[in-house]
Amino acid sequence: MVDNLTPEQRSFTMSRIRSRDTKPELAIRRLMHARGLRFRTHKNGLLGRPDLVFARAKVVVFVDGDFWHGWRFPCWEHKLGPYWKKKIEGNRRRDQRTFRRLRAAGWFVIRIWEHDVERDAAFCGDRIEEVLKKRLDGRLNRQR
């Protein structure tokens, strides 16, 4: 598929796309904060710069955009031009590498898709909170 925009128009459009503080990410952050959970955002030095970092529990949360991170990519990759196909495949490989490395370092990785937040943000929040409770309870039990 050929791009129907000029390079200048495409550049302008792409410059407006945010990599952080997206609507789904902000929704999850507000929800976690309202539940009394505190976290860091986009922590430098941590692989992949997760959207939310719960350091004490060693839990990181990534809120992934459906397009950029290729949700159900095999179903629609044929519609993309070579540039975009390569770009999203690269994003998916990087996500997998980041996941493996964080897990190897002892972090619990939660990936939440944009469409899941839009459908039911509270459910996504429940999922994060449940993991945090299990991780913190496990640590507290080991210390006793």
C-alpha cells in the first residue's frame, strides 16, 4: 500500500504521536493512584523504560498501543507496506527481548493492551493489583 501523504505531511502526523503519557497509560496511572498504589513512571536505567514501575514488588507494567506493538499482527500485517511491516516486527522483537531480560532479572512483567484499557480499565487495574499483592505477600512471608 502506497502512502497517500507527502513526506512533510507524514512527518507532521508522526510527530504528534506520543510515546509516553498516552490516554490508556494515563487512565491506568489514575486508577492505580486512586487505589492508593504508588509507582514510578518511565524509570531511566530499567530496560524498556516501563510505563509503571512498582520497585518494591519488582513489578513493571507496559501499556502497549495496539498498532505500534502489533496486537494480532499476523491478521493485518499483509495490509502494510514494507517499511511499516519491518517497523512493527522490530517493535515486537524488542518487546520480547525486553520481557525475557526483565524476567531474568527478577521482575514480573505485565503487558496491557490499549484496547483492554479502553474496554475495561478497572479489570486491568485489578490485574495489576492482584499481582502486586501476591508479590508483596510472598516477600513478607519469606522475611518472617
